[in-house]
Amino acid sequence: MKDIEEKLMQDINNIVNESGIRVINTKIGNTNVGINIQIIIDSSQGITHDDCAKVSRLSSDLIKISNYFQDDYNLEVSSPGVNRQLFTIDEFHLYKGFDVKAKLRKPINNQKNFTGTIKDVVNNSIILSSSNNDIEIDFANIKKANIQEI
């Protein structure tokens, strides 16, 4: 994650954390019409439309007050959705026992895509169980991982 994305995520988390909401990812990109900011939020109680609207208002105010951007920007705030992406090792802990599809940066045994159940998280490694085989994947090697609904 870029420095500005990390800083924005931390600043928004400092504001919304008291309400039980947490920002789990921010993504900032340039488009032909300006800057696009995507913020994904979560909570142990789930996320409502009102939560997204609240975080959108607070984030917009923070961005303006802190002068993050001089140009116009588009701001999107959403929940992770059903096939949510896992961004941190803590989320792998939280979703232990869930099925996940992982894409790797570097292959393991000539394979970059794995689907299995999160069996355990040990230090910085994820243990996936698939077809009675366990595979240990270093968290840093995971390019993208999503929960898979059956």
C-alpha cells in the first residue's frame, strides 16, 4: 500500500474506531477524470448503508481539512461484500475455518492459485487445507485472497 493510502486509512480509523467500524483497505488511483478513492470498511456487527454514508461524510471532511488532494476526487465507501478480500493477517485469524481462494506472487510447487480452508495461522504463514493436503503459504507471498461462499 502506498504511503498516502496507509496514512489516510490510519487517519480515518482514528475517527471511526469509537463507533466499532474499521477501515480495512484504502485504494487511491488516478483516472482520466481525476482521483478515485476507494475505502472498504467492516465491523463485527456488519456494515449498513448508513455506516457507509457516515464514513463517507467523515472521510470527505478529513480529506478536505487535511488537504490530501488539491484536485477533485471521487470517493467510494463500501463493505467488503460476500466474497470479501482478506487484506491483513489478522483477517486470516478472524476467518479461520472459512474457505478461501488465494493467488500467490511466487508459485509453490509450480502453482500460483490455491483454494482451501484456512486451517491455521502460524506466525506469518497461512495454513490452507485442501483435499486432505495442507499447504503453508507465507502471508507476504499472497497477492490476493478472497473468502469463497459455497
